[in-house]
Amino acid sequence: MQFNVERELSHMRETQISSEDIFHGKILHVKKDIIRLPDGSESFREIIRHIGAVCVIPVTENNEVIVERQYRYPIDRVILEIPAGKLDAPDENRLSAVQRELREETGYTADEWTDLGGLYSAPAYSDEYITMYLARGLHRGERHPDEGEFLDVSRVPLADLAQAVMNGEIPDAKTQICILKAARILGI
Amino acid sequence: MQFNVERELSHMRETQISSEDIFHGKILHVKKDIIRLPDGSESFREIIRHIGAVCVIPVTENNEVIVERQYRYPIDRVILEIPAGKLDAPDENRLSAVQRELREETGYTADEWTDLGGLYSAPAYSDEYITMYLARGLHRGERHPDEGEFLDVSRVPLADLAQAVMNGEIPDAKTQICILKAARILGI
């Protein structure tokens, strides 16, 4: 079965009439576009352009996951997340990028990498796309977090994390998806 | 085990020095805040304030899911998603909101609602929080989509959707989470 069907595109597509740059920041590029709807009427879309990102669920031989607890300013909370990071460039090799983020944030390297697909964080208003990986065959090394990055790294059994996701205790979207995918792959 | 640990907050917290309004749109409110990092140095955060949203995975007695195919302008693609929508007000009752969105977008009402927890779409730069529900005991009615909303509604077996998520064919984050949660709850 084909799920990413594009056949409806012709009668559903919205076309750009004009585009205004609202803000060109370090992370966020905000635009407001005037568009034509499929019925011919005009509307607008407020959109975020994002460079893209990668994340990884690193699972040990004992089915423990290397997780991070990190303060997130927009929500004023410390939450549990898997290692992740923005691309350095839109065309950066995503596997190289995720290997760098894992090494810098946790010190771990991995022998086996499995592509878990990607996710759009908020396709109604953002083009952010995060490519997800499962890493196994882990080796511990030295951490090199980015400047201004403060995070606690620890190990938690995947079974406990899957239960926590089901209980609504892991709010980060990419982390929920990778935990549930890894649990399903590993039969946990 | 407690996953939403706040004990690290004191030594990881970033404090606001100043806040600048960049853009106050219909959907997106963009701010740039100057902050103090835990080590005392200054930095900044580009952040999105979002009113919040709800979504629902409606599952029939035959374990089929009511899904939508919708054009998303920021990614110029038609993608498969579960019914969802923004809150009308930050303090709107989320169950009322999700019942309205299900009815308007698909025509369905439901007898049984299960809270599946929430998700932060992109906690590094946005406070958007989506509360997720599982709806069962469905009854079909009339659709009343919002003006400017063009979407195709159909039914797909949950088992096929779970396989599609595992194959990376369902890119929307909230849709992936709800499919995997529903599949885990229903043993599919």
C-alpha cells in the first residue's frame, strides 16, 4: 500500500502568490506567504523554514537507552530526550551528522546504524524534518558538548522508557517515536 | 520511576534577561529572548509561542483508522495525518476541542475517549503542546470542514498504518506517535 500518495496534489495544492521574509534568525527563518487556495480564493500561511535535524536512539546490548535530560527554555522544563541536533548545512550527510551529535553529546560511538525514517515536527507551519536512527554496538568515549549545552546523560532500560511513553511521561515527540519504534523492532 | 524530573532545574535553568517580540501572527508568535546560561554567560533563544493543539486517532470496531490526506504548504506535499486542530483559546477544554475537530473534519463522533498523553513538537524552540486521544465507539455523521480546509477522509487498517510507520512512510510526528500507541494498546 502506498501512503505518501501525491495523486491528490493537483486539486489540493496551494500556490504562492507572494512571500514576505519576517525574520531570518540563527535557527528560525519565518516567512508569511500569500497563497491561492484550491477553490481560487486567497489566504496566507505563516511558515518556518528550518535547516533539518537528526536524532538517534542508542541502545546497549542490555537494551538500555542512552538518554539526556536537558533544560528547554521555551517550556521552562528539564525533559528527557534522545541525542539529537541540527544539520550544519541543508545537504549535510545525515548519518555523519547523527554520528557527530551522538559522539559530542554522549561520548558514544556505534557500529550499527539503522534508518528509522523521518518526521515532520509540525507540517502545518514548518518544514523541519528530523531523520531518526537506531544505533547499536555502542562504545563509550569522551563527551564534547557544544558550548552553551548543559545536559545530563544516563542509561534507562528501553522497557521502562516504552512504559513511560505509554503513560504520557516522555513529552518530546521525536523521543516518543524512536522509543516506540525501537521497542517494536526489538520486541520489547 | 519518575521521568519528568525537575531536580536538575536549578543548575540547568536558563533565565530571561530581555525579550523581543519579532512577529505576532495568526498562528505563530515569534520572540527572541536574551538569556543567562547556567555558567553565567549570555546567549539568546529564538522561540515560537503557540496556542496548543489536540489530535485524535479514531479507531473503528474493525480496527480501521479514520485518516485524512491533506496538503501541507510548508512542505508542498499531501501527507496522511490523523484529525487534529489548534485550540480556540489557551484554556479551552482539550477534550471539547478534540471532539469538535473530529466532528468538523471527519463527521464522526465517538463514545469512548482515552487520553494518550501529550507531545512537544519541537521543545528546543517552540512551546507547542499537542494533547493526543484515542477515540472508539465511532458514529458517522456530516463533515463541516473549516473554510479553506481541503482534505480527503478515508479508513485504513491500523495494522497497515503501524507497518507504514515502521517503514518510514508516515512522516507526520503526531500521527506516528498515535498509531504506535494505539497499536501497542490494542495489541496490533
